[in-house]
Amino acid sequence: MSIARRGVMLVIASPSGAGKTSISRAVMATDPDIELSVSVTTRPKRPSEVDGVHYHFISVKEFERMRADGELLEWAQVHDNLYATPRARVEQTLAGGRDILFDIDYQGTLQLYEKCRPDMVTVFILPPSIKELRARLERRAEDGPDTIRRRLKNARIEMEHWQEYDHVIINEDLERSVEKVRSILSAARSTGRRLTQMQSFVRDLQNQIDSL
Ligand code: 5GP
């Protein structure tokens, strides 16, 4: 039997290249109850990206309008570009009992903690080594050497924040990392405070005892 529940906000963060995108995709591919929070960004679209799927690509002017109108749950500047999470979709998803996955950096995570801590479970992904991180950034091949250097510098800063996350995974093996995230999500789903109908379910059990 299933008891109605509020959705989980699952945050997966890591330095770019550590594997969070592959992990997120794999978790979502096998789980119909979780969807991706599509951020807005002012960064130019990469050739492999689709507007509305990977991000909503918007102008700085539109970004500023959304921020001024309170439409953003959190926002951050990363590598000279602006990124943010639109609020409305998150609220609808959670209330509908579905989970939502966030691929955001530590600045965004800290802002979400202030507003949504009880709804959140956070996971930080680390690369097994810098050699591996570099190789992954180079394999991506969409970014030039300057961008890769900047991403590595940024990775150093991002890593500093590992202690702010509920769970930390060293991504040595993709399948094992995905399994760990699935277990974390599964545990979060049965947290008592998310089970919105549990009060009436327990009362019903108690009534049955009373009427024995
Ligand atoms: P990329 O440009 O490689 O897609 O993302 C660069 C960084 O921006 C990543 O660390 C990613 O987690 C972060 N990011 C993407 N979307 C958001 C968002 O909505 N909010 C915040 N705070 N960071 C984001």
C-alpha cells in the first residue's frame, strides 16, 4: 500500500567533471517519480544542449526581471554566468508528491537550506583524483583549454564545501555511485515528516484497536 507523501528535493552537487550529470541522468532514467529542476541561465548554449531541457537559456535582462519579481528560489553567479532555480515548478512538484532533482552549486545549496531545509536531502560528489577530473573535463571537449583551467580552479573552491552536504560520495565507479544515490533517495522518501497522510493512517489503526 502507498501513503501520500510530499516530494523530496534531492540536491546533487560537485565540481564540474566529477560526474554529477551522469549520476543524475542514471537515477532519473530508472525512476518515474523524480524529475529534474530545469534552471535558468544566462550562459550561452553548448552545441549539445537543448533549450528547455538542459536549461532555459535567457538574457541577463530577463534574469534580472525574474529575480526582482521574486520568481527565483535561489540564484548564483558561476564562471561569469548567472544561474537560478525558478520557484513555481518546485512548489508544484513537491506538493504533488513527486521528487525534484537539483544540479546546482554550493552557493545555491546554501540558499535552498535557508528556505527549504526540511524538504531537502543533499549529496556531494567528489572525483577520485584530479588526474581523473582533468581527463573527464578534457573528454567533454566542448570547452577550450582556458575554460578547463577555470573549471579546475573553481573545482578547488567548490570542494571546500563538502561538509555542508548530508552525504558525500567519491565517484570512482558510476554504477556504484548511482546505487548509493538511489538508496539515499529511497530513505528520504519514507521520512515521517514527508508522509502527509500518516496521521490519519495511524489514527485509523488506533480506532481499529479501540473497537476490538
Ligand atoms: P554548467 O555551466 O557547466 O552547466 O554549470 C556550471 C555550474 O553552475 C555547475 O556547478 C552547476 O551546478 C551550477 N548551476 C547550474 N544551475 C544552477 C542553478 O540553478 N543554481 C545554482 N546556484 N547553480 C547552478
